[in-house]
Amino acid sequence: MNLVKLSLLAAFFIAVSFSAQAQNVKQKFKHFTYVDYYLDNSDKNQKFNIIQYIDINETGFVHLKLKNNVGILDTVYRLPDTLMIRMNNVFDGNKQLKSLMIKDKYPEGTYYGGSLHFLKYTDYRNISRNFTMVPPFMDQDFNDLLEDIIFRPSDKAYKTESLQNKIIESEIAKSLNASKYALDAVGQTPVFIKINSPK
């Protein structure tokens, strides 16, 4: 096989590869941020221990950062059409995120000990919305969607040293302070979750 044929064959496989990754479903939101975190009460100052971070840009690329027992996974991948359709069904700007809650409280005297989730997205009208999630309060299909995004990537790289971000933490604090159902679930009050504003 001569060099010209080899070059043409290589170009063909590259084109097929890009075609397989291309998105055919139009994205209905401009930007999406998801943060999974624990409230850290180990000292007098309330802290947010971020364990997962997802950022989806307007071209459909997912930037995922995830703490595990090896380190911090830091990878980028394109959201496939199947997941984009499911994301569009929720984040098209026409649905109130609180409508995805199936309950808003625990029985009196009981509290939630797991992580909380912070969501923020911007639709194509440039309207931004944020929401604090208590996972057991949410529709299971919605929880499954977030898990499918987190566990989708096959390429893994461990290069991020920390997930802490003062700007994001400030937004988390504002959202959590405004979410009485979340504060009640973890047995907290707004005064304990104030953090310094980012410089």
C-alpha cells in the first residue's frame, strides 16, 4: 500500500471518529454547573468540602472533577446525544427545578447525613437559575441523570490538586441559605454557613 493510500485511509478513520463524537441534538442551555459537597463542621468556621464538580459549556463539553481514593479525577468529554436529550428536558428554561422535588422534609427529629448538591444553569435567554438539592428529596430519574454524567467518561487523568473554589463556595452559601428545606434536612441554620466573600 503506497503512502497516498495510507494517508487517505488515515483521513477516513479520523473523519469517522469525529463523526461518531459529533452532537446531533441541539443544546437548549448555555451553561451548567453542578457541585456535590459536604458541610464541614470540624471547626468554628463552616466549610464546604467539595467532592464532585461538573461544568458543561455551550458546545456540549463536560469538564468533570471528582475526588476518589486515588486522587482527583480531572477529565473532559463531549456529552452524548442520549444524555443531551435528557438534559434538555430539564434545563430548557421552562421548568422550575423545585418541581423535581418529591418531598421537602424528613420526619421530625431525623436529619440527612449525606452530601448536598448545588446546581446552576443559564438558558439561551441568558437567564441564570440556581438550586440546592437534597438528593433523597429529588425525583429518582433526575438523580440517575446526574450519576450517568458523572460515570460516563472512559479517559481518566489525575492532575487537579483541589476542588475548592471561593467563588463557587460563595454561590453555594447563598443558595443554601435561601433553601430552608435543605438547612432543616441537615440540622443547620444560615448563620453557621456564612463564608468570606471572594477577593
